[in-house]
Amino acid sequence: MLDIMSRHSPLSQASPLSLMGLALALSLAAAVSLGITRFAYGLLLPVMRADLGWSYTLAGAMNTANALGYLLGALATPRLMQRLGAVTLLLGGALLASLFMGLSGFFTSAAPLLLQRLLAGVASAFIFIAGGLLAARMGALQPQRGGLLLGLYYGGTGWGITLSALGVPLVLGAAAGVPHGWVWAWWALAAVCCAATAALWWPASRLRQLGAAPAAGPAAPATAFHWRPLGYALAGYGLFGVGYIGYMTFVIALLREQGVAPGAITGFYALLGLAVVVSARLWAGLLDRYRGGQALAILNTLLGVATLLPALTSSWGVVLVSGLLFGGVFLSVVASTTALVRHNLPAEQWAAGISAFTIVFAAGQIVGPTIVGWIADGPGGLSRGLVFSALALWLGALLAWRQRPLTA
């Protein structure tokens, strides 16, 4: 069905550079959904925890609530996608995420902040899944560049991380003498989300053509998507969700505990974000080459190494390597699952397949921050929590390695 629509779409005649431009513009969706709505909280966690007297368990629960919302959004996305279409869901989710980010600046009590993080997670899932589906459809137009186009989309998360890393410390510094000055950072992040949402209208209007062209002839009956054949990859990806989120939630807090200067922390997080962007090109061949779970396994293994390094040493050179390696790998893990879906499932099952991976990803993220926070509140602190994260990633790699292609 998608192949027929693709041939009739004006985008089927687009040049490689034009499609890459569209993928880069679409990557603003990933910047909003994960780069800002999810990961900017790690920059605010230390100051909010100090100001509000939170334990690490409660601080981690904020991202657990966000992940729970992400799970609820992922469960609702397939039906909403059928009713509204990917483009409408993408833009609506971006508007909602901007709203909920702004509302987070109006509360200091834990309960409403948990609610805002949950609602922002729901909106993030709408954006991220819809954008991933549109990126996969672009990849179908030029399969030889499918991995690169997916990487460009998911790499947009890095732009959000870098903007947050550079902007949040400036806002916090400007509001240093203001009670609860961190609220201004939430409002600034919401403003950036609004600007990115406005910029998304152009790629969204172009990509609407992929689903708007009429089919030539009767449509083939849709086949149901079953989780079991992709069970090992789904389990490996769920453990990726458990492991990676501990690092992204607590690594800034760990660096502050280790006495790293604020300027160095800003540089660390900004470089991590830029490494995410560069990773689009770095792993494109890997995503195109392997049809089973090998790419997911390799990337999970590398991510475990990156996660373990700051738990073992506070040496600045090693910590910087950790951030660059982590940034250069973790969104490519996400892209690898979309590539796996594209390689192994018929086009009419892509939305269901991407949603299935997003659901297990979200379930893992619910577990990760709270467990790492609970471990960090005990003996060993945050370093021991990151050891747990690394072990989860390596177990996920072992499971993913067992995933075989579904088609010859």
C-alpha cells in the first residue's frame, strides 16, 4: 500500500538532498519530544532537588512519571493515528508538549509537577512515534538512504539537548536571585518548543503527501501485527529503556557531586547533544546492513560502556569520552528499531511495529529512574546506580543478539 502511495506522491521524484532537508526539518519533532521535553529535566534536577528538598527517589520519579505518560501515549497512538493521521498527531503533540512544559513553571509542589511530567510524556509519544513513521515512509522512497534518513530524524534529539545545555544554565544564572528561579527555565524551554512547533509546519505539509495519494487498484487486506516474532528485540529494547534513562536523568547530578565546574558541565552536555546529531551519519550503514537484532545489540553494548565510565572514575577526560560515546550511540539505538521494523514488516504494519517498540521502551523508562534513584539514596550513591544501568544495557544486548530476521 505504501509503495503505491509513494510512487504517486510528488515526493517520489524528490532529490536525495531534498529528502535529507525534509528529514532535518522533521528532526525538530525529535528535538521537542525527547531532546527538550524529556532530557532537559536532567539539567534542572539538581537545582530543583536542592530548592525543594527532594530525595533522589522523588527526583527520579519525575522522569518515571514522564515515562509513564510516554507509555500511555504509545498505547493510544495507533488508534489516534488511524483517526487523525501521522501529520495531525505530530503537530498536535508538539503543541501539547509546549503547553505542558510551560505549565511546569507554575508549580512547586511535587504532585502537580508529577502530573505535568506525565502529560508531557503523553504528548512526547504522539510526536515521536508519528515522526518516526513519517521518517520511515521517507526511507521507503529511497531505500538505499533509509538508514541515513532515519538517523537524521532521530538525531534531532541532539539539537534539543544542545539547546537545553546552552540555554538552561544562562536562564538559571539570570534568575539566581529570584525565589524558585528554575521556573523561568521551564518557561524558556516551552518557548523553544513553541518555536520548533511553528517550524514543523513546513515539513509536515510536505510529508502529508505521503499518505494523501490515492491507491491504484484494490488495497491488499491488512495483516495483524504479532509481537512474538520480534520478542528478543523487544526485550532488548525494553532493557535499553531501563538502562539509558538512568544516565540521562542523573549524570548531571553526578558531575556536580564530583565537583565539576558549571561551565564544564555545560560543555559536556552540549557535546553530548552534538554527538547525537553526528550519529545519524555514523551508524547509517549499520542500520541498513543488519536485518536482525545485531545493530541493537552492538549499540546497546557500546552504550553500557559509556554509562559505566563515570561510575568508575571522575577523571575529566574519561567522563568526556563517556558523554561523546553515549551521545553518539543512544538515539541510534532508537533508530535501529525503526530500521528493524522497516526491514522485517510490511508497510501497513509499520505504525503498529514502531508503537510496540515504543511501548516496551516506555515501560523500561518507567522502571529505570526510580530504581537508580532508590539505589543512589543508599550506599554507593549515583555511581552504583549507573552500574545498574550499564548491566541492564548489556543484558539487553545479549537478548537483542538472539533476534533473527523475519524475512530472507
